[in-house]
Amino acid sequence: MTSVLRAENVRKVFGTHVVLDDVDLDVPAHTVTVLIGASGSGKSTLLRCVNLLETIDDGAIFLSDREITDPRVNVDEVRQRIGVVFQAYNLFPHLSVLDNITLAPRRVHRVPRREAEDRARALLDRLGLAAKASDYPDRLSGGQQQRVAIVRALATDPTLLLLDEITAALDPELVGEVLNVVSSLKDDGMTMVIATHEMGFAREVADQVCFLADGRIHERGTPPEIFGAPKQERTQQFLRRITEAHRL
């Protein structure tokens, strides 16, 4: 299958701390790769490097076979092809839901206002938020805000969608509604890389699961391989801790 994203020997260092160490990753088109691992394992940093929010120190990252970590690359053009959803929503509080969603299509992609608004309303309707188009973010629940953030990322029709711990800031009862949206995107064939602590969700939605620790991918495989029969001791220890924590 054609790769949408490929990372080769990626290394990222903050001071003397190695955050990513010789990371290789291949994400075929229309598949979902889920990154799991403890906090500080490098999951979020890897996503930030893919979106060029961080500069890598070694290696290379390719988007649809074009190296995007080449210093000559236009960063803004690359980001136009990548949708990103963060755990903190990052909606503009002074803009309505509709204006939050249409800002990038209109200002960056030069889409006419009517066309941008029609697409935004269609996406809002699909995610059960049609009635919230005129509301401001502070009138929405956390789950609604996160769904709006997902709509905003989809509004530019990205080649790749990055989701960084999108349920971490949500109350437990709101987690399900956001994960249902992501599952529907998988059914549509959206190519995604997801960092998450939700192991049940990872098992359900992933085509490929990568376990990170100390900035390295220690093990990768299908959900049955990683969750049912992990080969590496580090993976086994991590999953045992997660299981024990859920029993408490």
C-alpha cells in the first residue's frame, strides 16, 4: 500500500534529553496507526515533528513520498495537508463555532465563504453539532468542543489526521462520543496517527499499534499481536500496569 507518512531514523533531542531515538514509522494510506506508551515516551513529540512544530535533529520524515523535513520545504504548505487535533481543543474563544471551522479554509486555502460554510455545516451536522454553529466555545461541553476541533481539522480535507490524546481533558462520560467520531472517520478511510491512553479504543480502531518507551518504538504490530501476545518485556510490563490500574 502507498505510504502517506514515513519516518526514517528520526531523532529529537531537548538539551541533553533524547526524546526520540532512531524512530522508524510507516503509515499506509487509509489506515490508522495508534501510538501507546507512558507519558514522556515520545508520542506527542513524534506528532509535533510530523506537523513540523518541532525540528528533528536527525533522520527524515516523508509525506506522500516527499521529504517534509528538508529545510527548503515550505512549512505552511505542508501543514495545509495535515489536520491536527490537540487534547486542549485550542478553539478561538472570540469566534463562533462556524467561524472557528471556516477560518483556515477561507484565509489559508482561499475557499469562498459560502463554500467553506456549507462544508462546515455539513460536517457539523454529521457530528451532531448542527445546532451549535452560532455558539461560542464557552457554551459547549468538553466533548462538543473536541468534536468541533475535529471538524475544524477535517474542514481543509487533509491528507493525514494527527490526534494527540484527544480524550485526556474530557470527563469519562464524554470520552465515548469523541471516540465514536474517530471510529466513523476510520470507516471513511481517513489516514490517522493517534496518540492515546485509551487501550480499548486502540484495540478497536487501530490497524497498527506502536508501543513507545524512552523515545523508541520497542514493538509494533496488529492489535491482537500487541494486546494479545506482546513479545517484548517492556510492552508486557506497560500493559500489565495499565490493566492493574483499571482494576483499582
